[in-house]
Amino acid sequence: MRQFRPFDSSNECPESRSPALLVSVRNRDEAVSAIAGGCDILDIKEPSRGSLGMAQIPQISAVIAVRDELAPSLPVSVALGEVVDYPLLQPVRLPGGIDFCKLGTAQLSVDPGWRDRFRMVQDFWNFGSFEGNLTTPPAWVAVAYADWRDAKAVDPQEVVSAAVELNCRGVLIDTCTKGGQGVFDWLSVVAIRDLAEYARHCGLWFALAGRLTRSDLGDVRSVAPDIVGIRSAACRNGRRDAEIDIQAVQNFRRALTADIVTEV
């Protein structure tokens, strides 16, 4: 296990290092498996609620507690849903110990004021929304979708451009629809690589997810993201609604860091 070091222009070029591995979990038991499998970032979400489904507060607290027990330096990210979910959600207090908050841009393509709505959600999760004494709030991650047209989401390039003014630390390219198609079925390697380069030019780190499998890792290397996120590939039988499997996480991690990637 290694601590995630975000992209910095003073560091070595992205192609010279392997991406950090983010594994999405929904409860304490899955967190134990993800940590044992060697994840670099522990992500918390509820898969049954969609791509960025927010987990219940007790589940978030339980995952952070097991992180604190087993791997205190391991970063934690939390999915907070889509901008359009607000203000329908009621204010709640999130546990301390969260490093990153992810927020999606689905259903916003027809809203020219979507940036202002994004900011309102950021204000919604202010210092008072987190337990404990925080010196700084969690960093924000703007999520764009490879299937943005079907999801009626904001164009990924516009999301990257807006992420800087929205005071985000990074951007994630994911898929909104969790069917049989992955991120590379919706966007070409060249298009995703261009987004990654644009993000770094803007001073953002770049994360990639969306039903990635080990057979995608050749294309992943070509993109050279800072973070690779998985859920299905970390589950038993590759089903995102199944439990996280230690061996699946280990297998993906070994393939991610291997010099040569073979089809599986």
C-alpha cells in the first residue's frame, strides 16, 4: 500500500509511474477487503443509487472507522451524488476524516447556470457539515461522464475547464449508465488522453473510471491517469452489486503496476 500523491507539475511525468488504485466500497466489510487487497484510495458510495450514489451516514462512518483502525494514512473519498440531487437532500453531518468529495454533472447540459448550482452544493457541504474540528474541508472532485450525451450531462471538456474556477482539486471521467459498456466504449483513447492532458495543464489531477477491466489497462496506460477507479473489477464475478473480493483487488493491482499487460 502506498499513500496517494496527486499530480504535481514538479513531479515526474505521469507516464513514468503507475496510477493510484481507487476502490469503491459500500460498507465496513468491503472496506476491509479493499484495504487488504492493496487499494491506494478508499472510496465510499452506494452502487444501487447510481454512479455516484451517496451511502448512508452510518456506512460512511463505519468505513472511516475501519480505515482509521487498519490504514490511518489511506485517503478516503466520498460520492455525494449529482448536482441535480440538491436541494432535495436534507442537510446532514458527515464524519470527519474525508479527503475528497465527488460531485456529478448529469442532467445539467441544458442548464447554462450549472456552475452556480455546483457552487451552491459546495456551500451546502460547508465546514458545519462535518464532524470534528477541520482545519481544511475535503477537496472537491468534479465528475464528468464519458456517456455525457445519454446522461444529458455537461461536456467533459467543459467540466475540466470549469473545475478550476470551482476550486476543485481534480476531475474524474466515469460512466453514468452502469450497463455493459465501459468508458472506452463511449470515448476514444485519444479523446480521454486529451482530457487528461488538458486537466494537467489546468493544474488538476485526472482520474479515470467506468467499468474498467484488466483488459483495458493497455489503453489506461496510454492515457496515464493519476488515479484509476474500480468497482465491478473489484467484486466477485465482476458484478458491481456483489461484494468486494480481496483476490480481485490484488489481481487488478498487480496488472495495473505490471510492465506488460496481457489480455485476460
